[in-house]
Amino acid sequence: MPSFLLPKALVIGTKAASQDKRPEKWRHIDPLSGNVLYCDWCEPGFYMNRVCTEKTPTECLPCPWDGYTEHFNREYECRRCSDCRRENEHVKIECSATNNRICQCDDGYYRLFEFCLLHKKCPIGHGVTKKGTPEKDTKCSRCKTGTFSSTMSATEPCRSHTNCSVWGECVVRRGNRS
């Protein structure tokens, strides 16, 4: 169903909600009276301590240290921020009341699922075509004719063979991929 047909209170996580535009109130049935109530959402950085009643509004409290809520919500507790305690990772962005802590792999490593793995080294005769990033592994390709790689490396591309004629010299032995 297109989002424009959904009630605005159900369109959480869309552009409107992510720009901190307050959503319409949410429907709640009071368990004591059985009446339908429309309660306010808690703002990002807060959680719902008590749902609204016929006499009181929704009670929201700020997230505690190391907790967060990113969107307007009716959660009874804040989400716990991620830890960056795994091997070969560090904090890229610190936790705040409105965003989770973001962990990133150290230089020379990339994330695969939950782990930071060492970037692959291209074998001799192959060069780096795309250097590894904290999110992606190194990409290697076999060296093309006229190029070589004589070392295993996670950073070095294939290099061109020496052009002997530029130096006024002749080829004694042709180069290969390694």
C-alpha cells in the first residue's frame, strides 16, 4: 500500500519522521475505562515511562547514559548503544541519546558480518584493482600483458614493465606477470 494511503501515525521511519516532524497521536485503549485515547509519541532521545490516561499525558523520560531512541516512539525503554570492543575495531561515531554508537574496522581491516578481517593480499602476478575499505575487502586482478607484480600486497597495483627503448637499451629478457 502506498505510504500516502496509510494513516500518518503508521508512517514512522519515513522522511517525515526522520526529519523530526511530530507524528499524529497514536491510538490507545485505556484498560481501566475501555475508552479510546490518542496519546503523544515520545521524542527521539526519550522513552515512554507511562502511557497517557484520560487525566494525564504520555510521560516520557530521557534516555539514560549509553541508551538511545532515534525516532518518535512509544518504547518502554531506550535501546542500548553498541559496544566497539571486538578485535580490530574502534568507535567511528560516539553514542548519544538520539543515535547508536557506530563502530568501524581499523585500517587494513574490513567488516564481514560481526568481525573485522584483515584485507586480502593479492598474490604475486596479481595487483590491487580496488583497495580495501573498512566495509569491503581488497579486489585483485591478474596482471595484464606488459604489467607485473612481484610481491604479495593489499595495496599495490600491477606496475608497467620497463620500456628499455626509452633508455636506449635493448630487451635481454621479456618481463612476465611476476
